[in-house]
Amino acid sequence: MNRASSLLALYCALIAYAAISLSPFAWMLITSFKQPGDLFRLPPTLVPSMLLTEHPFENYATVLVERDFLRFFLNSTFVSFTAAIGQVLTCSLAGYAFARLPLKGKNVLFAAILATAFVPTEVTIIPEFLLMRWFGWMDTFLPLIVPSFFVGSFGTFMLREYFAALPDEFAEAARMDGAGPFKVFWQIYLPLAQPALVSVFVVAFITNWDELLRPILYLNSPELYTVPRGLMSLFSEYEAEWTLFMAGSVVSTLPLVLVYVLAQRHVLQGFMAGGVKG
């Protein structure tokens, strides 16, 4: 009976936590189906009033077509996917080198890379901006993609721990067959690290999808806007189109949920095997 009571209490606590965590998304979804006049009613209503009209998805149609969010969506997909692939490539190479290659001073260099995790983006954004302007990359996707191709602290740490935990027998057999360090990495360790690679990709994809500071600094042409930058265009000095903003927020959230759900099994394996606890 005590065990049953404990399980019941645990499930009730988990349900309450889930309800609290999902309540902002539920409010966002309900508001996206409201008319502007319903937003400031007192007391607030949870009824999505537009669902009772002839055009229940008018806010979504306005956002996707009239406000060009389909283009913003494609831009964000391209930028996030490319930047995440670059992050996986460089972090896997760095993680393999730190875990498996006999390099002098690699522990000091690894500690220096980990230390960059404590440096906020705002600290380095000014020299980065000057550098991107010097390269002539303003109003292009390059400033949003290229920084992710440099070694990231999280991905390097995770892949280093994953590669260090893999057995040596496969690599030793490959070396006996004449394989060099890169061939051992590419044909032996990289396929074995699939869960960790997927985890790094998902984290990098979500990070780049949610990026707002760099699009605001570097993108001036509306046809190049990403989704977060496009959402900011719904605000002006004197007014905010909240219903459209909520509809755009729902659209921008769905790809992240989809990516995580599809890769959830690999992400959990990668975090567990890499020794990273979330």
C-alpha cells in the first residue's frame, strides 16, 4: 500500500509539473486563435474565439502568407541545419583528438575551450561584428553560420567523453591493418558515436534556431530574416500584433518539438553515454 501511495504521489507531482510546464505553450496556442479584441478582456478568457468563426486559421494564414513567414521558416531551417552540421564536424574532430591522440598540452587547450562556455556572447559580439563587417559578410547568412563551425565547448566536451569511453579493440585492429588516425576516426569511432553526434546536432540546431542577437545585427533585408527576426518585425514603436505574434511563435516552436521527438532516443543515449546530465 505504501508503494502504491508513493507511486500515486509521484505521478500526481509529475502531472502537476507537466501542466505547469505546458501552460505557457497552451496559452500561446489559445491566443493564436483569438481576435485582437479578445486579448485584453477582464476577466481573461480561455476560449479561442476564432475557432467559432468561418476563418479559424486566419491568424496563421496572415503570418505564413502575408507576413512571409514561409520564407523566414526556410531561412531558419537552412541556417540552423548548416550551422549544426558544422558544429558536429568540428566538435567530433576536436573531441576525437582530445580523447585519443597523444598531443602535447591538450589538457590545457581542452580546459581553455571549456572556459569559453563561461563567456557570454555579448562579451565577444562587438569584435565579432567588426570582423564580419571587415569580411564583407553583412546582410548575408555567413555571420549566422560560420561562428558555429568553430569548436564549441559543449559539443567538444560531450564527444571527448564519449570517444574516451569507447573500447580500444576496434581501433587497435584497424591500426594493425595499416589505418591512420583519420581513417580510424572516420571508419571506427565516428559510426560508433552516432547517439552523441545526434545529441550535439539537436542542441546546436535548437540554439541556432532560437538565435536573435546575430540576425538583428547582421540581417537588414527582409527576405533574409530568420523566424526570430521575423517575429520581431511584428512589433512597432506604438503597437504589437499579439495574435499574429502568438501564431508565429507556434509555427516557430513546432520544428523544435519535431526535431527533439524524432531524435529523442539518440539524444538520451548520447547524454547518458557521454556522462552529461541535464
